[in-house]
Amino acid sequence: MDMIKQYLKNPLIAGVLGLVLGILIGWFVIGWGVWPVEFINGELSDLRVDLQDNSMRQAIDAYAMNKDADLAIDTYNNFGEDGEVVLARVKESGMVNAANLALFEMALGAQGIPVSEAAPEEMPVEAEVEAQPEVEAEAPVVTEVEKDDAKSNLSTIGILLGVLLAIFLVGLAVFAYFFFIKGNQGRTAGNKRSAQPAPSQQQAQSTPTGAGDMFEEAPAARVRDTSIKQFITEYVYGNDLYDDTFSIDAASGEFLGECGVGILDTVGSTETKSVTAFEVWLFDKNDVQTVTKVLMTDFAMNNLDIRHRVEVKGEPVQIVPDLAIYLETATLQLEGHVLNIEYGPGAGQGGSVVQRLQIEMTINSKEALA
């Protein structure tokens, strides 16, 4: 969880997540739920072929019953350029009463609308029409077609949602890989730090004298020939965004964990942060928690309010020159060394605000030590 919070502090990552969430909310919640798109008042020319044929047959039968020529002409014109083609297709289907069809074509011809074939002259249209017994209008089959259309639409929507979900999962996997595993490459370019491979052979770090119980003695078993990484980080007063993070990788490129140093607590209310406490932390991918130590000024160590506020993050240690810092997880060890500490002007009492802090951190593999 701590590592996720650290990544979310990056404006680029936060912006990408916001964009993805915005698209998902806009597409599914607003586009499909709150304000879905509705298509109304479409033309007959926009229908499928089978629906066009049904509409033309209904128009022919309706004219035979009500003799409303204007309605018949308007219906025919709604087919646009497809009107003649649809009428010819209906005639060829044989699914319309011949007498009704002849009357409909006569109405079209009276308005100067050409039809594919003229009605035979010998056909006693009026007589046939009068002889036709009144029958109820056929029930439209549009209902079944609409059901099929609805099923088709639901199927299309299901496929679309599946594709979008697959794209989202792939994007999430790519995002997690580059920002949680390989994200150290981008973060290295944005931070003021230097990272160099540790020398293969170095002397064991000796414990400074004269600092009392504020120093920890390095165990004799810890030797530098197992070092896999060495980092140097520096804080300068005015760098309010100071939060250096380093990726720990094996020689093979395998990701092992991360470590870093960042601002933990400040004093006063000046525009520039007056830092009085830092946190040094070590994350091991094979461990369940991140271990942390808190580096505090003399002022902060003796201020109970500040000490109680920050000691929940880790063991408090007073910052002094040559301070040795040790952190240990399941498979990693961090050996830190304060190279330089300077105090400067700022809120609070003298010696309460850090002007410059430089720390060297060497990472060892416990597996190599075993």
C-alpha cells in the first residue's frame, strides 16, 4: 500500500489513472446508463431490407382500405431512391394482394411516379376490389423482427463490452508492469541522485566513536563483497518535493525491491518547508512490510509532540555526522551512512531545520551472506 501511494504522487501516473477512470465512467455510466443515445424519427430508407418490404406491403394494404392517396404517396416517398426497388421486390415476392397492388400503382401513376410494371389493362381492378370481401388487416410481423433485432443488438453490445474489458485488463497489466516493476527507470531520470554498482571488495564500515547509543554497530558478518547496489541521495533546503526512490535489481535484472529517503516532518508555517525529520525505508518483494527508520534533528528528538507524531513510522534516530543506519528485511540489508549534515535558518529553534543532508546507502543480499 505504501508503494502504491508513492507511485500515485507522480503526476503522470495520477493523470493516466484519471484518464482511464474518466473514460470508463463516461462510456459505461453516462453513455449507457444516465444518458443513453436514442434514435428516433428515422426514415424508411434507413431500415433493413425485410423491414422495408413489410412497410411497403402495409402501405399497399392500407391504401386499398382507406383510399388515402396522400398517405400512400408520402409513405412511398419516405423510401427515397429505394422506393421503386422496394416496390419491385414486393411485387416479385407474391406476398401482396394483386388487386391492392394495382390500386397502389394507379395512385402512384396519378402523381407521375413511375413504377416498374404497369397493371394489365384487361384486369378489372375496380370489380375485383369490390368483389373482395372485407378482411381484417394482417397483423404486422414487425414485432418478431424487432425481437430479433433486439437480440442482435444485445449480442453486439455484449461483444463490445467484452472487447473493452479485455483492452482494459491488458492496459492494466501493462501499466502495472512498467510502473510497479520497471518504473524505476523513469523515476531515476526525474530524481537528483546517483546510482553506482558497489565495489566488489570494500572494508567493513566501522562504527564512529563519541556518538553514544545513537549509533548501531555493524554486525561482523556483514561484509561489502555481497553488495548489489549503492546509492547516494542529497537533500537541499528548498527542495519541498524531495522523495528519492531507488530500485533494487539483481545482476540478472530481476526486481528485488526498493529503498529511499523522503521528507517526513516539518516545523513552522513558512512557504518553504523547514524539514526536521526524514524517513529512510527499505522494501523487499519477499517481505510483507516495509521497514523504516526516522532521522530527526536534535530539536525534534527532544520535542515530545514531534517525536510521538513520527515515531509510528519507525525507530527514531538523531541525525549526526557519520551516522550509521541499518535496515533489514527477509532477503535484503541496507547499510546507510550520513556523509554530510548541515543546519540552516528556518522556523523553530537553532539546529531544528536541515539545510543539507547527504546519505549513502549500500544494499546487500542476505541470500549471498548465508
